[in-house]
Amino acid sequence: MQPHNESSNNDKANYDKSNRNGSYYYDLHTHIIPGVDDGSDSLEESLEMIRQMREQGVLNIVATPHYPDGQSEKINDVFILLKEKVNELYPDMKLYLGNELLNGPGIIDALKNKNALTIADTKYILVEFLPGDSAKKIYAALREYIMEGYIPIVAHIERYEKLYKNYDFLDELINMGAYIQMNTESIVGGLFDRHAAYCRKLLMNGYVHFLGSDCHGANRRKPLMKDAIEKLKLEFVNSSLAEKILFENPIKMLEGKYI
């Protein structure tokens, strides 16, 4: 694939190729903007969430408030205020804006009208489906987004009942041009945790392109990145897989390039 135009967002992600084993990580699915959806309730809670992320080595965060359930008319204004505060406290951190789009009628029109947001003003979109949606419905929706020129990332792939262990179908989605995001909490689990084992198998077989905490609060559904990152690096220490998921894919995505 040829890359499309780069993002108009001038903020470059923090990335030092000589320090890939360091602490420059990315959280690509968060609900840190206060008071716009079911995530953070206040600026103070948002800053505490961001502090927790920074302690875990995350310096690049994509805020993805829900659409259409979120209060889209105030998202941008509140995001700007949050970003200014973060710049004061942590000048080495970068915040980006997008939406977590609940698939349904009108989403494409909302994207075209800028009521719904792509990620960091690129062609990438984060799309979620209902847990019980059929594979046929998911395929048709993703195909439509792609035909309209968007690059869909399926949010929290581990949640969809009809996709569970449906590896051939996942191959179809990826070959069509869709990408896959997994929540970090799903990776962390014991040896006999069947759900965690399934998620690690998805990782091992190359079905996952991005990680995100899907954090919603400082205490409830809080940011959990460090344990998942360490497990990923440990289990794939001799593979380029961890390198791609943790560094290369997020960088290309935020620059508006195909991965």
C-alpha cells in the first residue's frame, strides 16, 4: 500500500529509535477528557489518569471519547484546556484527539461533517461494535468505511462474541484493510486464564496492531499499560512483533501512514 497524506497535526510523537527499550509508549484508546462521556469526571481526575500513564512510561496519548454518546459540541474545547494543562505539567507528553465511534447509521456523514473525529486528523478511525454483532455486520461496516477512504481500527477486538477464535474471518478483515486494537487488561492474566490465553494467541499470530488501555477513570477502569507492555516484551523478546505494536505501528498511524 502507498501511504496517504500525512496528518495535518504538527505534533510529532515522542520516538527515539536509539531508545526503543526505554519508556516512550503509546496509549491509543482512552477516555481522559473530563465530563464528555462515561470516562473522567473532572480535570483533576484526568490529570491523575495522565500522571498514572506517565509513571507507566506512556508519553503519547490519544483521547477517544465516545461518539455519538459523548458531548461532541464541547469535546474540542475541553481537550484544548486539558492539553494546555498537560503541556505545563509534562512538556514531554503529547496528546492527540479522536473518537471511539459506535458503528451505526450516520457515522460516515458525521465524519465528513467533522462532527465525529478521526484520530489525530488522519484517515484512521477507531470503531467499536456491539458485543453480539454478527460477523457479517462487522465486515459490511468496515468495508463501507474503507470504501469511503477511512482506515478503520476495530476497538477491543476481544469483546466480540462472533469473532471469538474466528481466525479466518479476522484474516479477511485485515486483508481488506482493517486494523485491530486490543485492550491491555486483556493481555494480563495467569497461565490458566482462558481469555488472556486467547488474547495472547491473537497477539502471537499477528492479529493485533495496536494496544490501548481503554481507561475510564483514575480508580475505576484505570490506565493499565505497564504490565501488558512488560508481558508483551517478555513473550516476544526475539520477535519484531513487540517492536511493531509498541512503536512502529503507533508512529505510522499518528503520522497518517499505512502500517
